[in-house]
Amino acid sequence: MNGVVEGSAQVLSAEAFSLNSGGGATGDLLVPGTPRLILNGSARVGETVTGTGPESPTGWRITLNSGASVGRLVTRDTGGAIPAVSPPSFPAGTRDVAINAPSQEIGEFSTVRNLTLNSGAGPREIPPGTYGSFTANSGSSLVLGQAGSAARATYHFQRLALNSGSALKLVGPVEIVVATAVSLNAPMGEPHHPEWMECRIAAGGLTLNSPARFDGYVTAPHGAVVLNSQAVLTGGVQSDRLTLNSGSRLIALAAVQRPPELLITSPSAGSLVPAGVVQPVAIENHGGAAPSGAGLWVGEDSVGQLAVLPGSVDWLPDRLGVQRLQARAYPVNGDVVASPEVEVRVAASLPVVSGFASAEGFAVGPVAGQEGWEGAGEVYASQEDDWAIRLPAAPEAGWAAIYYSPDEPGAAVFAGGFIRPHAASSPSEGLVAEFAGAQVAFVRSSNPFEGEFMVLSVSDQTGAGGIWRRVDRPSPVSLDGEGRAANRVEVSFRYDHSTDRWDFHVDGLAVAADLKAPPFEEAHRRRLRFAGSAEGDTELDDVYVDRENRAFEDLDRDGIDDHWERYFGTDPTRDDRSDDADGDGLSNVVEYVLWTDPTLADSDGDGLSDALEHRLGLNPLEFTYPTDDDEDGRSQIEELQAGTDPTDFFDGTVPVLNVVSAPGDPDGLLIVQVSRPGGIPWPHAPVRFEAGAGGACFATNPDSTITHSEIELRSDEQGRVTVYIRRAATEENP
């Protein structure tokens, strides 16, 4: 150190350093432990005082060379910590602006990313905000703060540069957060109000070059503050390193006592935490005075205290649902300082079972807040010993949801319940159940007395979007006169969190399997939710979420009924849902849904594989006969195997039609040539003739008395179609 600290300086680490000629501190030099003091030449220490801190570390060296001086050396200082600085936010703006003249406008600041004030641009007022790189050149200045306001205006910069002849001026208190090191060749701050400036640098330090001056307080926990010749800093410094070169001055003022800025850094907002498992809640002070201690509060309940920050408090979540965490500092100057609240959701451990009865702790009334349930439904007693939830239709938008915390993250979980849903006119209005990423709707079927379930399916190729489709195994549900299910229906799911694939069951029967879930919010990955449809109430009862399958016997939890596995010879003791022993392209679980034979590639023996019939919408258990419906010479089975359309003679190819002979009189011969796109005649091709206005009709031979307004004929072996046109009789042509 070759420059002078006019005031006191505190050294936090026991690393050897030297004060050279002309350097030193006019006030106290506070150091940790018991160092070895070396005085050379005319070096002077006014007084040495032993503090109350630990004696160690010992023996590390402080050297004062000739001409250096310290007002008082305080050893065994209790020390402290440099406050952490979080990186500034990235700007949302996208415009890079360069100002070259005083008359040039910057425009809307919310869209500005980078700003350069070139020579002669003059002063520019900058509103608080989040920005990228700001540079001021000679003859220009950045003006920050809000005049007349006592509150600090906050600025986030990715980079800040002041070149020679420029300035950064203040009209009110500011907090400036910069991502990287700052180098100043010009003044920054308000000389009469150093307390207005708080500059916090996340990575790097601050360098003042001659004749720069800085009026304010700088915090650089990961960088050095360097004052070069003739540079002056008035205020305060908290940094990893400090260098004062010859002729520089640091005028240390009393630190601005700003209240602590408490933050809960873990768990994060929106997190799902398991009930009954201790959670460490991390608390930090991100600026301001260090509090004498802090505590954690959950709602209005004090959970634990900390003597020093950063640190963590152990919290045992014992109430299900949304909980609000807050850190509070012990009184500082008589005021309690609190962190922003962090909302987390305490989830039930498996198994979750709710019959909504009084014996389980439920009471008639809103379900929200009862036993961990959330929503807008109503618990009611349908009978003395049979309670349920009523989920109203829109516009009340009734729903009920429970969050769960698995004991084995990533594995399959089962969930279900009994519902009496109202059939809606479309899936979007009939969404009645969601489990993690699975979504199910209940809609009216083509039979007015029945409803059916539909599932939201996503393409395996794209993994995005999703379409509503019918389930693979029909599951009609009888409706009452109001369009609601006549009886309670058991719906259940199997959801694999490791693959985001799911199965759906109705009354214990698998009706859809191995569906890919659409993208969904992370917060809802552990949620079971039921809702009223847009057109009618839904009744809900006997809900569960469990690691075990409660819909049917399933020892290995692979989503396949053990009775089916034993009947067809698959293994009920291991998860073999993805196996495909017969090689037909259908996994065991899909064959279970379709009830096809997993040991036979063609369960009905019609020559078409089960997978092909399933893909084409045919019944793999119903024999498909080798008919030739489009009369193209190939049977339906042959076409399906070849991938062509058994209902289209042309199989999607557009034929070429040319008239080779047109009638020369009102009644005459019309010959049309049918060819393939390459010009090859197309025999036996169907061609349809339709009469337009004027009353013409068609006959198949010149002497026929039978005519048609429209007729379909086949081409001959040469690809020609012959038809005779008859004109309707008129007064001019009787």
C-alpha cells in the first residue's frame, strides 16, 4: 500500500502485507490474530491495542517501511464477512443504442440493452432498470437516481465503463449492481453525498485511474479495489483485495447503516417438500448491516434462530398444503427486518387415502385447507356414514387436488378414486381428472344414453402438443336423465415419473396404456386433481395415491393384471410391461389393454399382425376377410400389408384423363382415356360422369332406353371408358 487511508481499515485474512513510504492509515488498522509487526526506518505506529478475538493465527507479518504510519494497530480483531453480491439480472431489452449528438433521442428505455454515449452526447438521465453494457465517452454523462426521493433507485448493468472526460452523476440515492469489473477514468457519484452511492460488483473489482474519483461505497467480494496515482475514493470499501498506489487517497467515512437484506435461498419458491422430513432452510444477508441474529418463521410460528448469517435452520414440516416461510432479523435500531416470503407446498407422504369422512378429520364445508387438500370444492355428507366432495360446474370451476411426495422418486405411482361426472359436449369442457401429466375427459358418446372417457395423447416423435382421442378399449358409462353418470365410476392411473408415460383404467380394467404425457408445469408433477366439467357437477369419493396398484392385483406393479399374466404366461413377479415376446410391435401392456395374445403376432389369424390392425383402427380380435372393396385386384389384407388404401382404387395417385373422342352432334359417343401419370393406360379404373345444367344424361350403348344423370363406369383393358350422351328434348330439338 503506497496511498493513504484517511480513516480506519479492517483486514479480514492473515496474509502478509506492507505499507510503503507515504502510505498508511490515519485511524485504526484492525487485523486478525497476533501478527509480527516489522517497522523499518521512520515507520510509526501510534498505539497497539489487543482486541478480544482469538490469538491465532500468529506470526504472520505486517511491514511498515520508512515513511509509513498507522494511527493505531488493533490485533485479535473479531473480524467479519464481506456481504455476498448476487449477479445482476439479464436485460429484457434488445436494442443497442449509440448517441452521437445532444439532439438524438434514446427512445423507450424498457427496450434498451446496450447504450453508448459518444463524444458530445451530453448528459442523459437513465431510469432505474436492468441493462446490458453502458459506456460514456468524453463530453457525455450518465445521470442516475430519482431527484427528491429517499428510496434507492436500483440499476443492474452487465458492464459499466466511464472513459476520460465523461462522468456518472447522481441526483438521488442509488444501488448499482454490475456483473463484471469496473474501470473508471472519470468521476462517479455525488461529492456532497457519498452516502447516495452503493456499488456492488458480482465478479471482479473496481479500478480508479488518474484523475478519477469515486464518491460512495463499493462492495466487491471477488475482486480488488485499486486506486492509481491521484485517484480518490470517498466513502467505503469492502473487497477481496485493496491496493492504494502512490498519491492515491481513500477517505474512509462511517459506513452507511443500511438494514439487512435477508433472503431465503433454499428451498426455492414453489418447491414441493415432503411432510415429516426435516428440511434445512438456508438464510443469507445480501447486503446492509449484519444483524445480531435471525430467525425462521412459518406463517406466524417461530421455528428456529441463527446467530450468524449465512446459515440454515432445520424445519420439520408437519402441516400439509401451502406454507409461507420468512426470515426475520432481530431488532435493528428498533425495527424488525423480514425477508420476502417464500411459498412452498408440503406434500403428503405415500400412501394418501381420503374418504372425506369426519373420522379422517374432515368437516362439512370447503375442502381447501382440510387434510392437505386444495381447491374450490365442497365436502358434504351424502349419507350419515358416506361423505364425498362435490365439484361444481363452471362458472364456479370446482376442483380438488392433493399433492404427494413419493418415497422412491422417479418410480411408478398409482392413483384413483370414485367419481360421478357429468358428460360434456367436448373434451376441453369435460376434463375431470389429472394425475401428474395425465389428463382424462368425460364426454357424451354417439349413444345419447351413454358417456365415454377420452385421453390426451402426445406424439412420440415430437413430444409436443397433444390430441384428445378415445380409449383403446371401449368403456361406455350409462347416464341418468341429467347427463351424469348413473353410478359411481372407479377411475385410476399408473404414472411412471422416470418416463412420463401413463396408463388409465376404468372400473379396474385397463383402457389405455403407455401414453406419453404432454409438457406440464414442474409444480404439478406430484398432483392428483379432479374437477367439475363445464356442464355439470362431479362427485368425488374414496381417493388414493399409492405405490401399490389398488385397481387390480398387480404384484410387480407393472400395470398388468396378474390374472392376465398367469393366463398368457408372462411373468407376474417382474416388470415386463415393455416386453414383446411375439415380435408384433405391441408391448405386453398394450396387448393387455387390447386383450390380444402376447405370444401370437396375429391373435385372430387373419394374416394381419395385431400391431397393424391396432394402428389402422381395426379390431385385432375380429377376423378381417380378404375382400376387394375397391376392385383393384388386391384383397383388403394384401393392401393393408402393403400399406395402401383398401378403399381407394387409385391409392392416392391422381389419374390422367384425356377425351379422345367427343360427340359431334347432340347425341353421341364420348371416349375418355384413363392413364397413370407416366402415360401408361390404366385398365379397370373407375370413372364417374355427372351431368351439369341443361338436362343431359348418359347411356351405356347407343340404343339403350335407360339413361342416367350420373353414372360410374370402369375402363377397358386399354384404359378407355365409353359412354353415350343424350340431350334433353327442346322446342328447337324435339
